[in-house]
Amino acid sequence: MRTALLQSSGRPGSVAENLKVLDAAASRAAAAGAALLAAPEMFLTGYAIGDDIARLAEPADGDSADAIADIAGRHGLAIAYGYPERDGETVFNSAQLISAEGVRLANYRKTHLFGPAEREHFTPGEQSLVQARLGDLTVGLMICYDVEFPENARAHALAGTDLLVVPTANMHPFQFVAESMVPVRAWENQMYVAYVNRVGPEGEFEFFGLSALAGPDGIARTRAGRGEELVVADVDPAFLAASREANPYLKDRRPGLYRSLV
């Protein structure tokens, strides 16, 4: 499944402009043959926007979800994107996957909040494992800091996730996460990992880009640089199956030895 990663911070504070950016990216991704377009963490509104997070937060089935469903349907590809989700008085840092038919397939709420700014504006989610079927693949969702906890990725591996999509807002000086940790997560869990980051200055942060689609051999199939960019690479189910057979980490586990971890 050809997968496109939109490395962009969009236009912080403007939902309307970010929908336009997403629409244009979907057009380019579809022209490149992509079946899935992934956008970064909080792409819909911007990340470092302070109290505007609560003001711009929407329900999972809100107007912006409908607009993105329309974009997905017009361009014939699935879209995963980050946004602030409102559920009553509670706001979550969420990611949603919408199919090429405009159907909401999965919604994930970030479980591990990073730093005081996130803890001020969001409530952590309580469901760590969110998956959906997309074509021949089982796709899982996670957000940024979540993937830095090995237990999260291993839970997805044990549940059969083939492609882990990770909308991200990672900043200096944590480049090693994109450069080293993400390929290792893909290798040790025998899955593909799509890590799609914001880029450039925003508020107090400098997002470093380096979005990547890493394969189960620990090699990035594509990697963006440090500017706004759309990169495309393939997720190959046949290669994934062969890699899992050759590298049987999951089969060789001894769970009885790991009880002290929990």
C-alpha cells in the first residue's frame, strides 16, 4: 500500500487553511498512487496555539471530520490526521483515520502526554490499542510520545498491527527519536512505522521534520528532510510476512519472564 507522509505544520490557528493544505496534499498523494495520506499531530489546528486548542477542538464526528471525509472521497485515498478532540468538556489530543470512502475507521486519544503544555490542555486517553483494517493491512494509530514507550508498540505487534501510523510534533533536541528509535521500533516489532512530523518554528518549539516510513528490516523506505515536504513509499505485505518469518521476535518471546514489567 503506497503511503504518503505530509511533513508540514500547516497554518497554526486556521482550520480552514489547514483543510486547504490537506486537500492539496491529498491531490498530490493520489497522483503518486498513494492509498493513504498521513498528516502530523494536531495538524487540523496547529500545536502551539495555547488556549485556542480548547476553542478549536471538535467532536470526532464534527464539521472538520466531514470535510476531511469529503477530501478523502474526492481523491480516493484514506487520510490519517491529528486534531484536538472535544468530548463534552474534555479535550483530547487525538488522531483519526478516515477511509477513501469517507468512513471514519478509527479514532485514537494520545495516552502519554508530553510536558506541561500538553498536560495543561489535554486529558490523556485510556485506550492504548486502536486499530482498523485498510485494504489488506491492519493499521494502528499512536501519537508522537506514545511510540517512545516500547510497551505500546509491542502491544500493537502482538495484536497484529502491520502499519503503525504515528502523527507527531517532535522538536529539537530529540532528533534521535526519528533517526534511531523509530526504525528500531519497526525492527523489534516486525511492522512498518509511519512517523509523520511537524516542521519549523511554532511558538516556543522548533519541529525538526525527518518524517519516515520505516520497514520491518529497520530501514527507512523514505525520509523527509527539515522542510515542508510530501514523501511517498510502499508498505509491502509480502515483504512483511517474509521478514516476520525470518525474524521471529514475537514467537520467541517468554512472557512469563516479563511479569515484573507490569
